[in-house]
Amino acid sequence: MKRDERQQEIMDLLVAQGEVELDALAERFAVSRMTIHRDLDELESAGVLRKIRGGATIRSGTQFESDFRIRERQDAPAKAAMAAAALRLVEPGMSVLVNDGSMAATLADALVARRPLTIITNNAAVLERLRGEAGITLIALGGVYSAKFNAYLGKITEDTLAQLHADIAFISTPALAGLEVFHMDDAVVRAKRAMMDASAMRCLLVNHTRFGHAALHRLAALAEFDHIITDTAPDAQARAALARAGLTLTLADRLDPDT
């Protein structure tokens, strides 16, 4: 098996399992531990995974978020459910801000059902999916392209957002601890923050597995969002914290799909 094929299969295993062991990989591919070490080093340098003792993981850490190419292949049912719930907040004629992330890319597919819309985004996947759609006015936010996040980031992005005002912003996050929202990357935080500041209404989209996890950079307090949508109920501790704060959590799997 060629190196590229082996590394692609390692990525496939990570998508399916979340974590892999070095010894198991060496046995699976009939190669030395050193060869697997080199594979993992190369994939880590590309931002695809995070090496841990005895193996590798794509699970988020305080300073690590997996590559967009990994994230877009994960949790499809959860993303679809959250996108359907988010769509209930959108009416034809609205201007909609969509941030980076694979969850937001899924949302883009759903938004065409509410056309005509003006969609403003720094998400390259959203731009690709919607660029040929009739009834969609697409505003692309410029900036420095990040392959890891498949998005445009930086001062140009932020300055452009300062000149705009949208009806609603959809913001996704990989980390939520207590009553605060976090992200691993400073440039991503600044872009998300600028979107929040440029919008009349703010909606947070967060997978239930991301509750109880902090990251390096604080994005916002949960109370700054008008709506918080997740796919299914997080653990009891997270639900209790939200209830004490008087915050409402929308559970996508409990919504009637026909309404």
C-alpha cells in the first residue's frame, strides 16, 4: 500500500472511531511503528489529527480542532437535524450571516428552501454550494484563506463585517463550558465575534457532545445568543446550568419535522 493510501485509510479510521492506536495501525498495515509515527507526524502537520501517547485523535483539545476535511464527514444526522431547527428562524427576504464550519455548510443546503435570501459568509463550502442557486444573493467575505477551517479569516474579513448588518447570524462552536462559548483559534474567534456584532439576532449551533469542553479562546457568554440549538439533550449538569441561568435550549431531535 502506498503512503498516501495508508494515510487516507488512517483518516477514514479516525472519522469512524475518533481515536487510533499506533500499535494497532502498525499491525493493520504490516509496517513498522516508525512508519506509522511518520504518517501521524505528517497528518498532524497538515492539521488533520492530534498525536497523543500511543496513537492519535481527532477529538478537540483546548488548542486543537480537527481539519475541515475530517469534520465535514462526521455527525451528518446531527447536523441535518440542527439545520432543520435553524431553518425555522429564517424567513424569505432576510439577510443571513453564516460562519465557518461543517455544521454551517450543512445549513447552507437547507437555506435554499427560504429563498429569496441574502447570505453573507466566509465559509468556502457555503460559497461553493450556493453560488449557482437562483434567489440567493451571495456576499463573500474576503480575507486570508485557511485550509484547516475552509474559510476566509483575518482583518479584511472583520473590516468587511463592520460595514454590514444582517437579520440573523448562525454561529457554530466546538466547545461550550458552563455558560461560556469557546474556540481554539484566535482568528476564527475574531471573525465569529464580528458576525455577532453585525447581526440583529444570534443563533448558536452546537453538537451536544461539545458541552462541558473549554478551549483556549473565549468567544462569548451563552446569554449573548437569542437562540441555542443542539441536536439532542446534553448531560444533566449542562441542562441544569442552563435552567438556572434562565436560558432555553432547543433540542432538534424533539421538534416535529412537519412544523
